[in-house]
Amino acid sequence: MELRDPGALSELLGRRVVDQSGRRMGRVYEARGHWQPDGTVVIDELILSSRGLRRRLRGPGGSDDQAVPWEAVVDLSDERVVVRR
């Protein structure tokens, strides 16, 4: 899955994440990635939490955190992210 607009990364934060069967997995509160030598950013994983906004304000490190590899993302819509389990 490709994120075509770099500004869209901020729009992922807080978005609901479900698996392909529609089961809720949480919300995106962080994205981890790395810089390429040409200056582009590659997303490696999305960090999810079932605690939503409260987790974003408090920061990472809770026991309910879950990392989803970017390669598992199969669909991005305006409302949600669909991932393969």
C-alpha cells in the first residue's frame, strides 16, 4: 500500500483500524519509519492503541499498544485503515 501524499501521514493519526473481516483493532496514534538516502520517508509500521486520543496525549509504552507492519495495510479510506492479520 502506498501513501501518495506525504501530508496524508498526519491524517492517519486517530484513524480507526480494522482487519479484513471488519474486526476492530484500535486507532493509529503513531507511525514509525525511516529516511531514505534520497530524502523520502518510508513508513515501517503503524502503532495502534485501543485507548485512542488518551494514548496520543500520554505517549507510547502502554500494554495495549500494537504494531502493525505497513506491508499489512491493504486499504486506506477516509474513515479507516484495513489491514491483513
